[in-house]
Amino acid sequence: MNQRYVIIGGSAAGPKVASKIRRLDQNAEIVIVQKSKNLSMASCGYPYFVGGVFDNPTLLVATPTGAPRNPGFFSKVKGITAYVETEATAIDRENKRISIKNLVSGEVQEIPYDKLAVTTGAEPIKPPIEGINLDGIKTLHSLEDAVALKEMVKNDGSKKKAVVVGGGLIGIETCEALQLAGVQNTVVEMLDQVLPFLDWEMAKLVENHIKSKGVEVLTQDGVKKFHGKDGHIVSVELQSGKIIECDMAVVSIGVKPRTKLAGDCGIVIGTKGGIQVNRFMQTNDPDIYAAGDCVEVTNLITHEKQLWPMGDAANLQGRVAAQNMVYGNIEEYEGFIGTGICKVFDFTAGSTGLSEKMAQREGYENIIKVTHAAPDKPGFMGAKPVIMKLLAVKTTGKFLGLQAVGTGDVAKRLTTAAMALHGRMCISHLTNLDLPYAPPFSPAIDNFITAIHVLENKWRNYMVGISCVELKEKMDQGEQPFLLDVRGEDEYKVLRLGIGETLIPLGKLRTSLDLLPQDKKTEIVTYCKISLRGYEAAIFLNSQGYENVKVLEGGIVAWPYPHE
Amino acid sequence: MNQRYVIIGGSAAGPKVASKIRRLDQNAEIVIVQKSKNLSMASCGYPYFVGGVFDNPTLLVATPTGAPRNPGFFSKVKGITAYVETEATAIDRENKRISIKNLVSGEVQEIPYDKLAVTTGAEPIKPPIEGINLDGIKTLHSLEDAVALKEMVKNDGSKKKAVVVGGGLIGIETCEALQLAGVQNTVVEMLDQVLPFLDWEMAKLVENHIKSKGVEVLTQDGVKKFHGKDGHIVSVELQSGKIIECDMAVVSIGVKPRTKLAGDCGIVIGTKGGIQVNRFMQTNDPDIYAAGDCVEVTNLITHEKQLWPMGDAANLQGRVAAQNMVYGNIEEYEGFIGTGICKVFDFTAGSTGLSEKMAQREGYENIIKVTHAAPDKPGFMGAKPVIMKLLAVKTTGKFLGLQAVGTGDVAKRLTTAAMALHGRMCISHLTNLDLPYAPPFSPAIDNFITAIHVLENKWRNYMVGISCVELKEKMDQGEQPFLLDVRGEDEYKVLRLGIGETLIPLGKLRTSLDLLPQDKKTEIVTYCKISLRGYEAAIFLNSQGYENVKVLEGGIVAWPYPHE
């Protein structure tokens, strides 16, 4: 008897489960039940379609060679039956069958299964705000959403305006897409920052960049009401009272797992709201597996269960589930470490592992951290800056996470850090990494390694650092350390912090001791563009008997506040 | 009493030792003795200077902010004395002093030390070939070399020709530089391939790309004689008898460590010809440390000592040596894993860990390997191919190495693999990596992870692969497997291997069984552009009872032989 595999959900995890099962069992009967019209959509690509990177929506459901992944493709190429525009309405675990309903014809039928995969994904959260159902208010979650939004932003000569509600990853990608499509837009975010996976000061650098592209960003504000005229949105009223006129709004305040179908038949839903699975992606019913945005999985840094609705995780989980459905539980999905990345105009911004905020939330009380800014290759090769913030456990040196932003190659440094986390490495494992070095690709010592060196320097008390946030707080409280900018005069002329600093170029410092405070207990904060010269200056001042010298970490490049 | 630190050698490791010592001990007396006129040269940047990426040689000795690192800079900014054009002629270990000689004035003096660092680097190998001292024959090892070579290739209207002797990393970078500078050049290499850190078939893909740029590449041939006229080179005569007319030649057949000074005073030289150091970069004399191209260090994969003359390693070793010189042996340099990368026109080529050839040489007899080709991001984002070859130990799944070439983002995948090697990871650690995914940066499952999946598929016998080399050997011996190309007809029209294959597009395979050999024991080799469809075809054929089906790994993209 051929095994019958049924998969409910056909976006990312589902088709992966089905395709992998086919590769492992050519005789199996495999059925995908998909509510939408489309299958196997590259949903992370929607913003790039809307933004005009490409215009053919078929590419979002095509194989690398351009074949659209429709039911005909699944049938002909893979021998998989895919029912689209078909909803699974119930799971009968006792009799091992599911009820499905064709949403076009209304036809209802039952399908038996030997093993079932629930890959029902997530759905966008639509808050109960007055006016939310007006025309012109969209989410960017389905291919239909993407096509509709692209139609709305189409250049018809009028200058359109949009409001993006939510400054998370999807919100920021959407904001870029709209702006690139010629739509003037405003991002509204309840929190005090965009991209909540970053710490405030890192997110602020991204926000500054977004604003430099003409986007308005409003933080610490939320939507009170959508105003309409003839059923179509005309403005957004914020909790602050501000009213923004607009032609459209995109709501991107997050997603929630679709678990009703599973929950209704007694499959256990976890405390975070996702389907509970073991490391084999198996639910409490041994014949039912689940994968993708609808499950909760283990954060390998904190060892807590968490929702992690990411396209790459869904695919990996699907591959694991399929193997276990066919062969029994032979393959583990251990969890994720929390890696995310997005392109934001000329910037790339991302994080892996824990941010400082997350670490605090998780109860870490003994953290060592550093902010580091540096060009991503030698100057003569056209270097671009990467600003990084790293965290480790102070007692053990265990590496905890990296955030990185900038116009340089951020993705490679996040990759390095993600692998360090997967390898559970400590500072001492990371100081002498043998990474691929040649001038077109990195400085002789890669930025990530240098950042580890600085972290080690702080850890060993070779260096005392102060973050931009700490310095700002100090000064806001009325303290005024002696601020020492050690760049060249030419650099100072072009750009300066303008916070009461004194300029003494590093090369003149040894002969300019008279310009320094004579009280050796004075708090001195040194810096330069990236605070490498700032570090050398601090060491020299220490040798001159100054007892309270700190380096402004990341220097001017990492300074998120206004400057002159 | 202030400590006296003396550093012999001022290229890469030396200045790093000196600068780091200064950061750790502001009162120390620090002296660098450098034979050349220049200090702290970015020698890996020479090819890009010659090739015209930039024209100001000062950038090769400048800090990130543009300050030239000359004796004045070291003195003023760092408080370090640097003697240039000065040779260290002897080390007197008993009295802890060295003799130095100013090469301009001839003046001789002795300098005492408490701790000494030997960072004398390496020198280019100049083979004893007739005519090697003719004008116009250069190496590309020093800044003087680079400036002289740039002068030679300067566009004066004449069409110049060059011969590059040696197809290793420096040779290939030089070849690109010369070609970009408008010089027609020929690379001559004794081995049967360029870039010896790659396996033959991977190197061949790079060679094909180099040739497509108009460079002539001659392998398995060496230089017999340089012919000159009026003391200047006019042609190169090869061992094959071929004569190549040229205006210049660059000899880049490797480097050897400069160890005479150290050896003369009884410092132990290792079996590989480099100065022997422990993991603290300390020689057999506890007061003498060594770092950079002149030492031999541990290969962390094979645990053998090896020469590893790389700029990044030199810097890292210098940082370690400095800390140990100041504080006693507190910091370890454990070794390297063998990571190298180079840009070759539009290609990037690199390797980390072991190649198949190296693994064989090291005695590995039970290896699992795979070749994998795939686009480096989704097609709609402008994907470019990356071709990878991975190795692991068959019994344990321990990951051993990655080679990668192509126009896509090779550096990031090498970084991932290098970190996997540093973390001593196995296949099972690598199947579900949480890497930074978004469409501008990678496919939903990153190429490296997919390659690991294919390796796992082979490991578990889900898939039987055959490499291009194995297939070619088979056919050269007269065997003719049934070759099944499963791409689309449109693709086949544009490009095909032309080795007697049959085309049956994957979508038609289920209904085209009559076109296949009827003997189920026939050896069948399936493939497509990258052999993903080839893999699906193979699985289907297995299910139809075919017992000897293999997938051509990497498909057409990884095929290094001529095709139609």
C-alpha cells in the first residue's frame, strides 16, 4: 500500500514538505491543500516586486529556471496533487482524514492520510482600529496583496502618498518599496524605534538613513483612526493628534500563527501561540507534523520556545518534517538563533543572537558589549562603513550576538557571527579566525575579528569604553566630561559632533599636554571618526596619569544624534 | 626601567607587534628595524595598484584616514622609533642585542633588547633560469616592485605583452592586473592547473573564465630560458619549445621564509623551513618571538606545521606575539585552517580547509564529497552562480572543507565554511543553520546549506552522484552511459554538452519512458543546468526500476570541458 501524505498549506513549508517526501518516496500519494490561488510563493520578494526591482509577478512563484509552480507543475514534474483555492475545514484524527472545501465551487470532500503536515502559516495582524476596512488599506502578506499594492502605486502622473503602519522588518521593506516606486511615505511606529530586533542606537542609525531618503518616520505614535471618503482612505489620524493625508496605507504590525484548524482537533498549541512541536517537528499526535510560521520553535541562545515566522526557517523545518514523516524521526530541527537581515535603501541592517535589550529581558546581568565602526575593506578598494554592536557574557566570554548596520558588507559579518553562535564559541575562539582575506573582500583583519579584539580589549580592561547612549545620558544630566576629538583639522572642518569638544589631532597630542585639563581625575572622552585614533589617544592619556579616560565607541560614524 | 622591545621587519607582522606593544605599555622603548624604505605596506594591494584600481602608491602605506605610515608617523603618533633602509645583521642572544647597518650611510650600531620579535617575512623565489636577471623581469613582492611594474605597464600607445610565470594566487592576481592595465599576457604554470589550492576541475572553471578575458593560459609547461636583447627581455622559451615574445615577465612561483638571521643565532628552524614557534609565537629563546611569513604554524585541520604566508595571519600573529611579549604568555595563536580567496576578473575563487587533493595527500581514505552549483540569490534579484565543492569525513560527517568559484557571492559562503571548520562542525550541525536571509542576500535556503543538504543526501544514499571528472574518465575509457539532459528544449538549443546526450525535459519524463533504455541495469547519468532537476529525474528513474542512475554533480554550470 502506498503511503498517503497530506499537507495543509502551500506557501513555503508545505511545498518543501511535499517535494522532499516525493524525493524520498516515489510511490507515495502526496496531496497539498492550499487556500490561496498560488503555491510556493517567494513572499519575502513582495517588497522588491512592489518597489519595481522586477515587474513580472510570475517570478515570485517560479523555479530558478522560470517554470511557474502551479498545480500543473506539481503534478507533471513532481507527481504531487495540489488543490488550490481549497480550504481544509477539519481534521478527523481518529479516522485520519481531513475535510476540504473548494472555495470556488463550494464542493466538499474528505481526504484520508497516513501522515499529515500542518503548514498553515501565519496571517497579518489587523488591529481593531476604526476605518481599517476602508479601500486603500492593505497588508503585504499574500501575492494578491503584492499585485494589488503594485497596481495602487503604479505611476499615473499623480504624486501619491502612503502611510506605513509599523516600523518592523516588513514595514521598513515596504517603506523602501513604496519610496522607490515614487510614493512619498510616512512610517508610523508605536515603539521609540524602528526595527525592534536592533538596540535603540543601532536602529536610530537606520532611521537617520531612511529619513535621508525623504521618508518621514514617526516613532512613539500609533494610529487612532483611518479617515475615509466614499469608502476610500484619505488620511490617518495618530494618537498624538497628527493627521497625515494619504492615498493608501499598509498595515504591517506583525503576524500571528494560523492554528485554529490544528487547535480545533486537539493538537496542542504552545504558550507563545504557535503549534507545539518536538525537535522532529512532530505534534502531540504522532501522525501529524507541523512546520513554518504556524509553529513555535526553540531559540538556541535562550532555550525558550518562540514564534519565528521566517522563510528560511520554514523551508528548513519542512525538509526535517518530511524526512521524519517518511522514515520515522531521523532528523532534528534543533532551533534558531535569531538571525534577521534587511536591505534599507543603501543600508543593510541585521542582527543575530541577542541584542542588549533582549539580553536584559532574558535576565543576563553580566554582559560585556562593544560598538565598533570600520570600513569593510581597504580604503583603496572603495571601502564602505559597517557599524557593529557585539555582546558576550562577562564571566565566560561566551559570544551572545551581533547587530550590524551600514552601507558596507553587513551580510558577511552577520554570517560570521551567526556561525559563531551556532558553534557556541567564546571570545577566545574568535580572536584569530582564518577568514577569506583579499583586498576586494575585507581588511587584512576582518571587521568582525577587529570588533572581537576590541571586545577582548574591554574585557581585559585594556580599554574603557563609553557608548553614545551613555555619554548622551551623562550630558543630559548636566555632566560635562572633557570631550577630545583627535581627528585631523581638515576632518573637523567638514563634520563635528558640536557637543563642546576640543580638537587635538592624535599626531599633536604628545606635544599638546597643556591643552588638556590639568586635574588628572577629570573625566575625558576621546574619539575620532571610528575611535581607533580615539583608542590610541586614551591609552596615551592613561600613561600621562589621567585616571578617568573613556573611548567613545564607534566614534562619529556610530553617533545617532544630530551633529554639526 | 622601561622595557626595550625591538622588532626586526616592518611589513605586516612587525608594525602590528610594535603598535600593539605600544597600546599595552606606554612607557616601553620600541624600535622597528626595516630593510626596505617603506613600512607597513598593504602588499596584498599591489595587484590592484598595478591594475589601475587606484594610482596613488601612498595609499598602500596609509592609515584608513590617509596618513602615510612612515617613520615620522610612527614616532609622532605612536612613539615608536622606526629605522628604515636599515638591515639587522646579527642577533647576539647572550648579550641581548642586535647589530644593525644603515644601508644608505653604511653606519653600524648595536641595539639592546629585553624582548625581540623576528618578523622578517618571506622573499620571492627566483629560480636559477638562464636570463632571469634581464631587465623587464620582475617579481611583485615589494612596493618598489609594484611601482616599477606600474611604470612598465603605463600606456604609452604601444601594445605591450607580458608573461606571468606561475599560476598561483599571486600569479593570477598579477595576470588580471596586467590585462586590466592593457597588457596582453600569458600565464605559464608547471602544474596541470592554476590556483593549486583548488581541485583540478574547480581550477579549470577559473582558467576557462581567465581565457574568456583574452589571457593565454599554458599549463604543464615551464620556463626554459629568458631571451634578451641589449640586456632586456624579448621572449620566454618554454620547456615545450614554445617561444613567447614579450616586453616583460613577472615571476610569481612562490615565496620562501627569510630565516637566515634567526637561524644564524641558533633559533630553531622547523622542518618546513620556517622559524619554529609555540602557540604563543615564542621561539626556542624565551625572549625572542616571531610572527608572519617567516614562521611555520599549525594547520588546525591536519594538525601539521605548515608555512602560511598570508597577510591576515601575519597581523593576527603579531597581535598575539605583542601581548605575550608584554604580559608573558597569555594569548594563544592556535593556527590556521587554510582559507584563501582571490578576485579573478568577474569571478571570485577561494578555498577553506581541505581540497580533495589535499585530503588524499593527508591520508584521508574515507571521504564524502559533493559538487553543487546554484544561483546566489533568487532569480528576480539578479542572481549569479556559485559553484562549490564540499568534503566531509564519511564515518563521522565531520566537515573538512569548501572550494567555491563563480561570479556570485563566493566570499560569504567561504566565510560560512571557514566558521564551520573553526567550530569543528559536522554535517548534522550544518543542515539547519540560521543565516541572514532576505532576497537581496541569498536564496531562502543559502547555497552553503543547500550544498550541505546535497552532501547529506549522498551520505545517506538518497542520491548517487558522479563528478564531471569521473564521467569524463569513464567516457575516455570507452564507456558510454545513457546521458539524460532534463532541461527545457529552449535551454538545450542555447547550450548543450554535446557528449551524446538525450534530451527529455523533466516535465515530460513521466510520460516518456519509451525514450529510455529498456534494460534497467543501464548506467544512466542525469543532469540539467545545475542538476537540481537532474536529481529529481534520477529519483524518478530509480522508482521505475532503473538500478544504476547517477546525477552529474553541479550540472552544466560545473562542467569544465568544452561544450557546444
